[in-house]
Amino acid sequence: MAEVNVLATAREGPVSDGSVSEIRRLDIQGLRGFAILIGVLFHAGLPPPGGFVGLDVFFVVSGFVITNMIQRERARTGRFGIGGFYLRRFERLTPALAVMVGVTMILALFLLSPFGLQQRAAETGLGAMLLAANFVIVTNTGDYFAPPAEMNALLHTWSLSVEEQFYMALPAILVLGWVLERHSRRVPWTTILVCATVLTSFWLAMAGASGLGPFAPYGDYLLGYYGPVSRAWEFAAGGLLAMVATSRALLSARWARFLAPLGLGLLLCAPWLITADTAYPSAWTLLPVTGTLLLIATGTGHDTWVKRVLSTPVMVGLGNWSYSIYLWHWPLIVFANHLWPDAPLAAPLAAVLSVVPAVASYRWIEQPFRTRPLQGGRKIGVAVAAVVLPPVVLAGTLDVAANHFWLPRYESGSVPIAHQGEVSDWDHFFANLRGAHHPCVDPVVRDSALDWNGQPRCRQSKPGSRIDVVVFGDSHAEHLFAGLANAMPDENVLYSVPGPLPGGRLASDEMKLMVDYIAAQPSIETVVVNLGWAKRGAQADDLRDILTALTVAGKAVFVTDDIPKFEFDAIDCKYRLAPVLPFSRCSEARPVFDEQYATYIGPLRDTVRAVPGAHLLDTARYFCDEHLCSMNVGDELLYRDGNHLNESGSRFLVDRMLADNPSFRAAVS
């Protein structure tokens, strides 16, 4: 087979390298089109469930194209200019990124709350412009699949920072290989070093996926989902393919025809087999990476049907616009979800509308910088400053304004609030709690309770060791304490959160200690069990054992069906969505709650019914009518965050539990 030119395209990652003389691989543009399509569908809340693997396709393609470009430059000129390399990366990435970040900062001022959302966007914007967005996101946002990530308008910039971080290391690896090859011409040191990068990074990524171990102190930053070390092997694998492909033909026509459908199959299966629950990056990452490598390799010098499909105008067009679409789709989706959380079409429509600024960015930002690269030392410096400084200034201003202008005005009352009520964390909730609350006296209860900032998660309404009523479970038991203590001034009410409950099973050693303690205390006649069932599920077997142990001991046991869990924060209800928007958000459509409720109420109700002496209290209904579930009643806010009651809410709920349930009222009287 004849040796062929395998340069992918005049674009790198989703971005172009700017060399107009290079041959474009239309099928690789089609690969980019496929990657951006599944990524946007995923972000819009549509299938496939693992569309985020489109980024792995981009990473491999980027490594292939850029390594190929560097080798071509060296073969053509006999040298490689590192300064020119970084300037081309700047031209292709930064101007379009800077415009998107700047516009997002302006929109964030008008559409996001200064209680964290504006700060998160501003910090990430600064990180994006300084090539460190991935590190910032680990700190201010956390898990890519957790709720906070859904409201970071610049979450997607982590991948651009990872890409640039790899390209800061790539020239050093190649230059070292070339130097070694001068002294030992028979040893392909450059290929060996890139191969070593693939193997080392892959091994570290697997170590990160299996629990970090000795890498734990820096694991989230280097080996987690956003980690440059755990992603470097994907870029390096594409680079290694470029190095091998430029030296000899890789495959025969027969093997190309066989392996091309296999590569396509891996790419099509990956976003369906990999989901948000899959440990990632991990060995599963081999699916999209291997598929991409096979399609690039089989498309080198061969005209397979897969290559023709990827080279169709639609796929190539998506590939051409992929970088701009990637930049613009996510901020618009975040803003749409924030403004219309109950509208199922908000995110898909925002994704479709993002094509408008994306095409404009491609036409008037990407293309001009590609065809008219920067030249001249002073002019380059001025141009770099003109591109970088405006979004940096806007992001810094937004952060300062949120922290030092808007927040003080909210706290002082100069910005009118929409609803009265406390919004705070656990410590502030108890620090500001009206009425008596005391540390738990019994050492068994203290020792079995979860520890929080050095304090056990247990309190009682009166001093002394005699306890009359116990409420226990997780933090949703805590928020009932204020209402129960207020409604029963003559009783000593105790609550406890036996550890280690958060995210774990009910059947812990600490839970067993707590249940045994309650069963052994003759003064305790009534027990209330309350947990966030929507988060942890009914856990029928464990719950049945707990209820049985308590009822056998002669206790009156009541289990609540909990309260609605809202996907927005109580801050949105007390204040407003943004400083300049004249409305707040306190409710969501009843079907949203009904869908959440259906995931646990059946097993929970069956479990309670199966234990004689146990009763289920319907408490969620007090927050819903036929159409809406709300975290407020009139002007009074009942929640302190998206799924915990404040003191007013606790009193509101307990008053209704007592009024509507004669058996519960009799048990605690």
C-alpha cells in the first residue's frame, strides 16, 4: 500500500490549526460532528445517557491532528517553532472562548443569583481564560454529574483547559525525543516517549478510578473526571497514531473494510453502555477511544463506507461548527433551565438556538483568525491583551459585585425579599433556633450519632437523661426536631442521626446501637422515623428490621413519607432568581414531585404495613396542591434549602401532623 498524507484537517480538537495548505480529512470532521451531536443531546437531557463520551472523541482527534501538524512542520522546514505553535493555539481557541466567556458574564449578572451562582460562573470564567478551569471547577463545583454542576454556566470549559494543559507538555516530549534521536538514530525515541505517556497516564487513570490510593491528596485535581493526568493518554494515543501513520501504511484494504464498522460500532455503543453512574474515566473510556482510533486509522488511504458516511455534508458541517457549538450550547442550556425548570423543552430549545451564536462565532471570529493570523511582536502582544483582558475584567467584576455589592445589600435588607424565612446551613439552623435545645446526655446516643464539625448530630429539648419521644433518621429527622419540641413543651424530645448514614444503608452498627437504646428505655413511648427517601430509597429490608425491633419493644412507631425535594434552592424563593429580575421561584409542577414520589412510596408503604404497630404519616401532601408543590405558604418560606425545612417549616409540618392524625396525636400526648 502506498504511503499517504494522513493529516486530519485544518482544525484541532474542535479547533483549527490555521494552516490553509494542509489537506483536510472530511471523515475526521465528521467524527467531530458525531462527537458534538451526542454531547449536545446529553446536555439537553436527551438520549443517549452517556453522550459526554463525545469529549473523548475530541481528545483523541486533537492529539492526532496536532501531532501530525507538528511533524509536518518539522519535515517541511527542518525545525519546530514552539512560539508559533502556542500562538496558533491561542488564535484558534482563545478569541472565540473570550467572547463566549464575556457574554456569559453579562448574562450571569442579569439571570443568576449572587448567592453562589454568579460567583461560581465568575471563578470558572477566570479559570477558563487562564487555562485552569478544570482545577477551579473541582473546587467550586465538584462532581460533573452532581446538581451544582448543572448550574455552572461555564462547566464545559474544563475540557479546553485540559486540552491546553496537554499541549503545554506535548512539545517538550517531542523535542526530548528528537534530541535523543540525534544521538541514537536507530532508536525511535519520540515514539517511545509518546507511548510511555499513553501507558503511564492510562495506569494513573485506572488508579484514580479504583480509589486514588496514594494519589488521594491530589487525586481530584489530577486523576478525577477533570484531571489532566487521567486524560493525557487519550490525546497521546491520537498522537501515537499520527506518528505511526506518517511513517508507513497501517492497514490493508481488507482490514480497513473490517475494522471501520467495528470502530463505528464501538462509538455508537459507548454513549449507551456508559452512563453517569459509570466510574469515569476508567477502563470504559477504552470504548470511545478505541473506536475513534480505528476510524482514523481505517480512513487513512482507504475509502470505506464508514468513511463516506462520516464525510457527508451534514456531518462535516457539524464538524466545522463543532468548537463554536461546544462553546455556546452549555451556557444557554444552563440559563434556560434556570429560568424555566419545569419546561421539558427548555433545554432542547436552548441547544437548538445555540446554533445561532455558534455560526456567528464561526463566521466572524474563528474564520478571520484562521485566514489572517497574528503577526509582529508588538501587535501580537496588543492583540493577546485585547482578547484576554475584557473577559477577565468582566469575570472579576462580576465576582466582586456579587460578594461586595449585592450580598451586603441583601443582608442589610436594602434589597427587598420576596418571602420571610430562614435560609441557612445546619450550624446556623441550630444556632438561630428559638427555644431550648441541649446536647444529648446519654453516651450511647452521642457515640452512635454522626459527627458534624466536631459536634454529634443529636440534640434533646430538655436537659436530663429521661427521654419521652425520639425522632431519628438522617438530616430530615433533624428538621422535624424544632416542630416536635415546640408542640410538646412537657416532653423531652430527642433526635439523632446515627452514622454513617449519608449515602449509606440503614443497617449500620451505629443505627443498631440507636435502635437498641430506644428499645431499652421504658420512658420512650413514641418514635418517629424520617429520612430523605427520594435520595436513598425505601431500603425495605433494613427498614423492616428497624421497625420490627422497635414495635416488639412496645414503642408506637411512625414513619413519614418525607417532604418534596426541590431541584432549586430556597434562596430563589426568599429572594429572587437574580438581583435585577422582579420574580422569585418557590414551586414546581406537581408531576415533577409525583415522579420523584413514585420511586419510593410503594416499597415504603408496603414495608410499614408489614410491621404491626408501625404507621405511615402522609406529610408530603401538605406542601402540594393539584398543580404545584411549593416551599412557601403565602409570604412564609418553609424551607432552608432545596430539601430541608427551616424552623417555620418544621412547626408548620408538625402542627398538621398532629391535627390530621389522631393516632399520632394520642401517642405523643
